Amino acid sequence: MKVQLFGKAGLPLGGAWLIASFLTLGSLLAQDQPDIVWSRSGHSGTCPLAFSSNGWLLAAGTTEQDPVIGTSSYAVRIWRVADGRLLKSIDAQASPTSVAFSPDGTLLAAGGFDDVVRVWRLSDSELLWSQPKGDVVCVTFSVDGTLATWASDESTIELWRVPEGTRLRTLTGRSWS
């Protein structure tokens, strides 16, 4: 069986690295080398991953195909790292391309193949705001949690104040053509 790595996230934990990877064999793995802590199947497609800053939670963007009716559903699933328990599944509305937790763990941002960035409050999964933005390749928060940033394949990076969703600046880069 050919195994191909699509997404990964790492976090230093007690002198070792806790690693989560999405593999084409359809399992989400969190491991403290070399033992597998837990494994969950049911993920398909490219799977962006992110750990919360305290290492307790793992966000995984998912795309699931229904073979009977031929439709897809998209979600960001939040797992408890300690035991692999699924805590919540948030409707992503499109296949996620990148996910990120705010440093305090209260917000989650995700970019999607529908060219939209969304920010949710994790306590109740409420969508706080969404912003159309080209093909989103990366989302992240500042260390102090006051800014969210994302980059698109349109050679731009946008800076937003969180949680209110006020755009502060757009940085433009060079064209790759």
C-alpha cells in the first residue's frame, strides 16, 4: 500500500514531538514517536491540521464523499488529543485548505476551496465572520491573538483584527507568472 502524507502539524510536548498526519490510507494519526496514541478513519481528501497552543486539541479539515447520493460534506473536526475523542464538528461549507486556533484556544479560523476565510467561536461553534478571498493557502493568528492573517494564491496577505473582523491591511507580493 502506498502511503502519502498530505497534511501535518507538530507540537513540542514534554521533550518529544506530538505529530498528527493525514495519510491516504484514511486515518488521522496522533503519535508520540514511536507509539500511535490513537487513530481515526473517515477522513478523505487533503486534510489541513492544527494543534491548539496548549496541545490539548487538534483541528482537522475534512471532506467526506457520500457514495450513495454522490454529494460531499465539509467540516472542521475538533479532537481531544489525549484520547482521540471527537469534541465537535463545525460545518466548513467548503473543503478546508488551512486551519488555525487562536493562541487562547477560543477561536478557530479556516480557509476553504470556496475562496472564503471563516472565523468561529469554539465555545458554541458560532460563525463570527467570513471574508471572501481568492484561493486561501494559509491562515494563522498572531502570538497575542489580536490579529488573524491569511495568504492567498493572489500574492496577497491580509491582516484582520479579531474577534470583530476588521481588515487592517493588505500586503501585496510579486506575481509568480
